[in-house]
Amino acid sequence: MRIKSHQIILRRLAVKTQKNGCLLCKRDRITPQNKTWDLVKLPKGKKTSSSRSGLHRCVLPVVKHSSIRALLGIVAMHDCRGLRGFYSLRKRGLCSLAEKSFYGLKQSPRQWYKSSKRQRRDKKGQSQLSEEFEMKDLGPAKKILGMEILRDRKTSKLYLSQKGYIEKLLFRFNMRSAKPVSTPLAAHFRLSSALSPQSDDEIEYMSHVPYSSAVGSLMYAMVCSRPDLSYAVSAVSRYMANPGKEHWKAVQWILRYLRGTTDVCLQFGRTEDGVIGYVDADFAGDLDRRRSLTGYVFTIGGCAISWKATLQTTVALSTTEAEYMAITEACKEAIWLKGLFSELNEDLQISTVFCDSQSAIFLTKDQMFHERTKHIDVGIILFVILLLVVILL
């Protein structure tokens, strides 16, 4: 008899009973009603495995925030009423014998995907899932990963906000009463590694500054709902290993900008427009290595769902090359979004990816090789051609 891989991993896996019940079941709400495990007597001569030792090689699936925003954009576009939350009921147990994959194991995401793909994505589909998994309807979703979801039925608008998180962030770094500014990062900040501490006094001063913590907190706000912070956070995050006073002033400037834009949020609404992309590059913007910056954003109905601002991996020798490499990164994201919409059964086309470099646009249409472009990797050029073909299909 052929044994499945997840059965091999889970076979004879018993979880030690704790005073307040099974720790693993308490955390992941694994219940015998879902036929995940069964209560058994511990076999003679066998030892139980704690949740920590039994799952020391777990692979925890992590959601991509672009997926959440794309889904919310689709919900707002169709004015859906199916955005609801669920949780599985929990029941405490004794020593248990696991029978199938559960959260944390390598096979679990695939098992859940195969199970959920068979179900319909509507009210009937929810009832079908309820027959297989014990679930409870929590009503309309109001929060996800620290982001607040607000619905305005009259105007068919959906808002994704982090106002509460930003207010806590300002309080944490003592910036609640700071004077607001109008830009995420002012032009007079010319950040480089040359601004890192040079004297012992500067090193001592910066050792008491929560630079890494502040940048990490700003980065979470940027990743979730604040595309306007992308460039600024990208700039200050390059110096986390050895920040100086000027770097810290740049971080404080971003916090001052948040002080005046606490209420800014993403707004999704009903629209017939497809997905539109915008891409740009800042040639040799990095003062240390003279690498260029890639920036892109994709929108549904004018609301951003995916964005990025990061340094390019290689040094571009011209603005054309820098823009061309930026287009490559944007097209890769466009293909990923196209696959996501296909999985969601949404016929959303990525109609246009805008670029302001005529030379880069002409290079994608006609790959002419001469002394100014022959140094560009041939693999990148072929990849861009493939990307454009896939997007337009």
C-alpha cells in the first residue's frame, strides 16, 4: 500500500497534554470534528512529541499583501457582499494522533488549496466548506493583518486604512506633537554611507537611537497601505547597519510626514478600468555605488494594489538601460498579477504599462545592437520580449 508523504510525517505524532489543553490545538484550533486528529492511548514504550519538537521543520505560508489588495479591489469593483470572516471552533483534548496535514507542515498549503479549489466562491461554497470544516460566520471582515477595512455601501467604496497603527507608531517614537511636512522625503536629504558615524561621540549617540525599529515600523506601513512611502523607506533602509545623525533626521522627517497624513488610505471603488501599470527609474540615484532605482505601481480603478521601489542589482551605464531594467521588473509583476486574476476567475486585463522613456520603449519594440546597447545582457532583452508577449495574450 502506498503511503502519502503527509501521512508519513504525521503518523504516530502524539502531542503532549498540557494543563490548559493541547498547545498545538490551542494555537491552530485543530479539532477532531475536522478529522484532523483523534484521541488515543499512548502506545506502550512510545514517547510523545511536543509541538515544538514535532514541528521543527515547519513551513508557514505567508500571504502577499498585493494579493489582499487585489482581492479587495475586485470586491469593491463588483460591490460584492461576500467579504466575510471565519474561524474554526476549538475543543481541548488529551494526547492526540494526527491523521492529516495541518497548519505549519509543508504539505498543508497544497492540501488546503486542493480542498478549497473544489468549492464554489459564493454563499453555497461557504456551506460546502462548512460541511467539511467546522466553521462559524463572523460577519463582514473589519480587520486583516493590522489593516482596517471600511465599507461605504451608499457610494460603493471600500477603504483600507492603517490609521490606528500609524497613531501608535507616532506615539512610540514620540512624534505625536511634531510639526507635519508635505513630502515623505525632502530634496535636501542626500543620504550616503559617508554620513555614518565617524567619531566616538557620534557612535555613542546613535547607539541609543531606535533606528532599526523605526525603519522596520515604517516599512510595515509602506508594505500594507502606503505606497507614498516606498522611495523614502527604501532610502533610509540602506543604512540600518551603521546609521548616522543625518539618516535619523531623514527617518524623523518621514514620521513628520505621517503626522500630517494619518488619515490617508487606499480607496477602492466600482470601475470598468482594467489594471494599469506605471514604471520609472532614477538613473544613478545611489550615491555610494551609483546604482539606479526601479519604481513601479499597478492600479485598479486608480487605486494602487502593487508597488515597489528598490535599487537595481547592477550598475546601469545609461538612462535607457536603467529604464529598460525597470520595465523588466514591472513586467514580471504584471505576469504575476495576471496569474493571480486567473486563479480568482477574474477577466482583468493589464491594458497598459506606462513608461516615460522613449528610448527604452523603442528598444523593447526593436532590439537594435550597437555600441550603446550591446552591453545590455541579451538574456534581459529576450526576457522582456517574452514578458510582453505573455501580458498581451
